[in-house]
Amino acid sequence: MLAVLGNVTYRRLFAAQIVALTGTGLLTVALGLLAYDLAGNNAGAVLGTALMIKMLAYVGLAQVINALVAHWPKKRVLIGADLIRAAMALCLPFISDVWQIYVVIFLLQSASATFTPAFQSLIPTVLKEERDYTRALSLSRLAYDMEALVSPAIAALLLTVVSYNNLFIGTVAGFLFSAFMVAITALPKVSTTGAPVTSLWHRTTLGARIFWRNRRLRSLLALNLVTAAPTALVLVNTVVYVRDVLYRTDTDLALALACFGFGSMIVALTAPRVLDRFGDRAVMLTGAALIPVGLVGATAVTALGVSGAGWVWLLGLWFLLGAGNSTILTPSSRLLRDASTEETRPYVFTAQFSLSHACYILTYPLAGWVGAAAGLGWAAAALTFIGMIGAAGAFLSWPRHTGAVAPESESEERSDEQPARARAQSRT
């Protein structure tokens, strides 16, 4: 897997990703402490609102921003987004009111909604061989999982010698380092000279239209819903179940969350070999079948709340759900690459970025509100239902045949629209 780091361009981009993710992890810890300083017992509501603002920025702005910067040089877009993120993080230590948190988070996450899809769509251009690209996806998945485990540990170590405001400086440094690595990297040039000049609306909706016409991508839409269900259950309700139901310690809470991450990491490590042997469809739909089973188990465990056996089952189920999520998430970008050309790739990756995060706008409140109003068992049951709907949609949408699907260029997409416009004009 590490052989892919022999590519100098990818190695530098991966280093930028690692450091930026670490900075983001420090930001998460410091932001929670800042919210507590400003809002006290209402810190949870502040963080919940900030999380919702983050998701709204991802869903509402990512495709619009991508359309606006579509013809800009990729390096300029990435560096600009990193500098904006660094500037917003630098503002956080000076915040004195809750509303200022919301403004800064909105601007910072809007820059992330620009950076992340552009970065992801660049990797297939750097690594053109499928085997190399698959290994890069596994490394990226590992990077996200390691960030969830390592960043809190680094934050805890730093907080023994500095105040939490200094963690924001670490976040700034991470984004600046990412910008520096992009600046010194020779990025491949993506030609846009042959692309027709199109309207902002056309560019904004292009990725979503390609998604809707491609059966594999329609299946990916359903799979996004499948992965959003266990993620919401684990991130929102684990703390309540571990502390208020099982009466266990903060260390046990960290252990439960770590099991979810370890499951994901193990799958990411084995993904290249498994995908080479079985292909995307078999692997990803296995995850779609596995997650509802794990959610049914989680429903039973959270409803019963048996302190001894319940704890052991919780750890095993969280590991299973993490593995199922990674089974879907690790190879998902291969579908995006195969369904796009260099011309349409940024639009397709941005559409996936927005549409996948839209699922969390549904599952995060569902996990929190149903859990608070009716109990953790009912919240898990509701998310199980969501996961089953997504799994059914994925199985029904994904064609059984394994033949290659020609990627769709923007000019082909526009030519498909012309007969429809002509028919509309003739009716008028």
C-alpha cells in the first residue's frame, strides 16, 4: 500500500492532508472548550448548532462554489481555501460571543467545502493507474480514522502545558502547512480549453445530473444514507449510552469510539486486495448488508441496557459498524472516477461531497432528538430503518453486470439536453 507514496506529487498532497486533518482534530477539541467557556451548560446546544451550520455550508455551498471556481487553476483554489481556513481559525481565540462562533465556522467550513472536493478530484489525475488509486483511497481512509484517534490524544497532551486557545494555533499551522505543500507541488494541468462556456446554473447542477443518470452513482446515493445511519448513532449517542445507561468512565467512552475507528481502519488496510479480487459492487453491497444487521444489534443492546454483557456487545457492534462503513466509504471514489472525465470530475466529486453530507442533516437530528424524547433504543430503531431503506435502494439501483461504463463529459451532457430544450421550444 505504501508503494504509492513513491509518487512525489501524491506524497506531498498526502502529507498536506495528514497535517490539515490533525489541525482540524485540534480545532474540534478546542471548539468544544470554547463553547463551554461562553455558554456553560448550553455548550452542547452551541456545538449542535455549529455542526448544523457546517453541514448546511457543505450541502448548500459546495456545488455553487465549485461552479464559480471551475475554470480557475486548481493550485490557486486549494491554496486560497487553505489560507481562508487558517485566517478563520486564527480568529477563534479572540471570540467573545456565541454568534461569532457561528459566523467563523460558516466561513471556515465554506472554505473546506471548496478545498475537499477539489483535492479529492485531483488525486485520480495524479494517480491514473487503478491499483495506485485504490491504494491511495485506503491511505486516505486510514488518515481520517487515525485523525479521529490521534488528534484527541495530541490535544490532551498539549492541554497539560498550554491553554485550549493555543490549540487553535495548531489548527492554523496545519492549514498553512497544507497550503505550503500544495504551493511547492507540481500539479498536473487539467485542460479546460475544450470545455464549452456554460451558465452558472448548468455548472452548479451538472454533478447532480450525472449522478441521477448513472445507476452506479444512484446506488452510491443510497449507500450514503446507509453510512450516515451508524455514524450518527455512534457520534451522537455513544456518550449517553456509555455514561448514563452503563455508568462507565470517560476512558470507556474513548474505548467505544476507538472500536468504531479500529473497525474502519482494518477494512481500509485490506481493501486493495479485496477490491482487486471481488470488485466494487460485491464489496460495497456487502457493507450495505452488514450495516443494517449491526444496527439491529445496536437497537437490541441500547434497548436492553444490560451493564455487563451490554458493554461487551457494544464494543463488538461498534467495531462491526465501523468496518461496514469503511467497506462502503473506502472504494466510493472509484465510482466517481469511473463515471467522470477530467472535465466533469470536479463537479461529480463536489456533488458527492454535498449529497453525502445532506444525509447527515437527516440522521444527526434523528439520533439526538429521538434519543432524547423516546430513548436510545427508539433512536437506534429509527436509524436502523433509515439504513435498511438505503441498503434496499443500493441493491435495486446497482446493475448486476460488470461492464465498463463510459464516463460522461460536459459536452456530452449538454448535447443530451439540447433535444429536450428543442422539444420545449417547439411546444411553445
